[in-house]
Amino acid sequence: MARIVVIDDHVLVRDALVSLLGDAGHQVTAMSSAAELTELEEPVEVALLDLDLGEAGLVGEQTVEQLRAAGTAVLIVSALGSPRHVRRMLIAGAMGVVAKSDSMADLTAAIDTVLRGEMWTTPVLAQAIVADDVDRPQLSDQELLALRLYACGLKLDSVARRMGIAPSTAKQYIDRVRDKYAATGQQVRTKSQLYATAVEDGFIVCDATH
């Protein structure tokens, strides 16, 4: 028996999981947001976490990191978003992904696996891990150079001088990068968002100054 928390904004899903896992002998608590975890008096061994909590929005890496820091194994149980989002959760410490289209037997096996301290791997999870370029935009050499200069702190005028181009052209390169990211479903409106995403995608090598 394990102490499990189900974090999902869909009442039917929560109730079904509480019932099924309770019948399997687990002690299960359900909640609609990770913020409610602070109300629990006992530590939780496994958290079944949906990636999209409706009005609360997409779950961020901080939630997974906080759960892991508390000694809770995190299983993503979701309809699955983009491979980028899944990879972020795995990097943050999630120990597996169970799609909502999977069977109860799959979920039970995943719970047993993470309780042993092992990663739960399925074809869906493996695809999310290995498909590093599945939603990374394809940038030209000039776009990549402009991205690196701009995201690392230079203003557009300085980017233009370094590249030997007009400021309007430098802006076009950055706009193209943003447009290409938007086409993958990733919004990078601010310079800090652009930098963080470029580091994640390997376009920029993070150093101690950032």
C-alpha cells in the first residue's frame, strides 16, 4: 500500500482514480491543484500529476521539483502536451509518463515501478525523451547568430553592428526566430523567455553569468 495523491482538475478522473487505486489497497487523496498539497499532514509517496490543470494552467517544472524535494515520486498522468513540455517535466524529476489513454494495468505497473525508485518507460515516454528536435525550430546561420547575441544581452543596434547589418535586418532575424518558435507552440515574447528557451534547446550554452 502506498500513499498517493491525484492532482487533476477533472472531477470524474479524480474520482475514478481514487476509487480504482483505493480498491487496489492504496491510500489515495485527490485535489485539483498542487497548492493543496500543503494541507496534507502526512508525506505522499507518489503524486499522479496532470500536465494541464484547467484554470490553473499548465504545470511548471517548479511543481515537480517541489514534490521531488519532499520525497514524492512524480508520475505524469495526462493526455500529454507537447514533447517539449513532457521533457521539461522529466528533466525536473518526473519519473514517468502515463497517458490517459493507457490502461489501469499500465498505471498500476507505473506506480509499482516508481515506488521501487525506477523510471517507468513506455513507447510514449521514450519518444518524449529521444525526440530532442521534434519541436525545435530550424534556424538559419544568421538567425542563430542574431538569437545568441540578442538573447545574451545585446540590444538590437549592437546586434546589428556585430553582424554588420542594418538594425531593421537584425530585428527581422529575431522576429523570424520568435515566429518559428510560435509555429511549434512555444511563445517567447520576452528576451528572458527567448534566452531560457534557447538554452533548453541547445542553441545557447549556459554559463555562470546567467
